[in-house]
Amino acid sequence: MTITEHAVKTDRHTTFYLAAGPEEGPLVIFAHGWPELSISWRHQLPALAALGFRAIAPDMRGYGRSSVYARHSDYAQEHIVCDMLELLDSLGREKAVWVGHDWGSPVVWNMAGHHPDRCHAVANLCVPYYTLERGLEHTLTLVDRALYPEDTYPAGQWDYMRYYEESFAEAIAPMDAQAYRFVKLLFRKGNPEGEGQPAITSTARRDHSMLGMAEIPDLPRDADVVTEEDLRIYAAALERNGFFGPSSWYMNHPVNTAYAETAHNDGYLDMPVLFLTAQYDFVCECVHSRLAEPMRSYCRNLSEETIRSGHWMAQEKPTEVNAALVKWLATAVPSIWPRPR
């Protein structure tokens, strides 16, 4: 299935995106997270396209060939949701199914909360509803204090977000210096041995490092997650744009909280929602902690499935992710299933 490249330019922003599938097919838009690209959905686009969907994956604000900005405030969620609305309008559509991962998930949750009329349904990987889109202070109330005692781990697994806030330049400097080596280290499959152990991100401020090491090691590539070509594409984009934009998404918690509080319907979502938990994602840990509990209260038409993967679920376990998405689309959103022409 052919994947084509496109861009939509408005007076305020340019969004580059990949597309696959018939132009008239039901629309599914995939929003990637940090520090990824539209190619993070390279396994999902052709699978959905082959079924007759029009599958779209943008480079999000600050990434790849989309617009990059110089201020932290330019990466607040409200601006990014506007980017996605402009993308939807440029496609001549009223609604889409929205799918997000990592920081793409708060974008999708905000789309559902603020613009339910533009959503057939929403699905997210790893980051549950009513967490990060509501800001760090709220998310900290859901930390598993049995695993992360407050006196030792005041911010739990989210300590790296505090590190960004307190030492942003220090935090991104190693990434900017060694982008290729960093993404090669980052994109790795889940390790079951980490279950029940504090995440490495929980001591970021103490270690003065995002990943607990002074220098980025030159580890072998994890072929179960990325090819060498994939890594080169990620690294080239990050070397060109730098990590300022991607990491600035972490620098807007107070304004993001205020924005989330203006959602429709007191924050309740009535459309079909799918959430995929990553069994071995120990930062967005939803198996043993309370992180997903608010979602279960605020999503009234919720489906959940657990994938035995790490954080990079769509790349590590594409067959399982595609199967879960397709099953949910066919059963929870049957009205938009592609019809033979």
C-alpha cells in the first residue's frame, strides 16, 4: 500500500503528514508522541489503508517537516489541537477517528473533550484519559506511593518532567549532542524484569540525567522495534530541528490544566473510546497503579486491552496493535466501517 507525503499550510502553521488509503475512505488520524515522527505509525497506515480507511499521520508541532517554534508557550496543548483542527478542515472532513500515543494522547483526549463534534471515536496507547492533559500536578495524585514513597520519590516516575521544568537546557543538551545515539538507546522493546521496580525516570533530578547516565551509551540497535533506516530518519529530523520543540511539550502544564478544565460535558466522553495498556511501560504504568482509574469514570463507552509490550507499542507489537484497533473499529464504531463501492 502506497504511503504519500503532503503538507497543509495556513497563516498560523504548517503540518506535514503521511497518507495512505482511498481519499474517500473513513478518516483515521494518528498523533505521535515524544520524540517521534509520523513514521512511528508506519505499521498502522498500510494496515488501515488496506481495509479502505484513509489513514493520516502528521508530524506534530516541533517535529520533522512541520513548523518549529522558539518559545515553550508555543507548544501548549491548545495550539496543537488547533493544528489538528486545521488538518481536519484541509481534508474536507467534519470528523475523524483519532488515535494517539505518548504526548499525542493528550492531544487526542483534548480533541475528544473540546471538540466531540469532530470525533467519530478516539483511541490512545499508553497514556490514559484524565492524566497528562490535565497537567503534572493532577497526574502526581495518581502516583503509586507503595512503589514511590513520597520522601524518596516526590514526583514518582514523573520526576523527569520536573527535571525539564527545573533544568531544561541541561536535560536536552545530551540529546542534541548525540541524537542518533539517543534514539537508538530509546527505541527498545519492553523488559518484563522491570515490572514492580521504580522507573529510571524517577531519579532524573537526582542523577541530572533523563535516563540515569551521564553520557549516552552506544548500544546496539533493537531490531525488534526499529530498522537502521528508521533510526536514521528519526535522528536526521532531530538533528535538524533539535530537541527544544519536542521537549517544550513538557513545559506547559499550568496552561494545559486550565485548557483541559474548559472541556465540554464536565470532561465526560460519550463517544467510543479504546485504550491500549502497555504491560511493560513502567512510566505510563497502568497495570498495577491507579493511573487509569479516572479514565474509567470519565469515559462512558470505554474498551480496554493490554498489549505485552513496552512504551513503543505501535512499533514493537504492530500486529497486536493493528488487530486491537481493527476489532474495536468494527465492533464499537461499525457505522464508519468502509463500504464496498
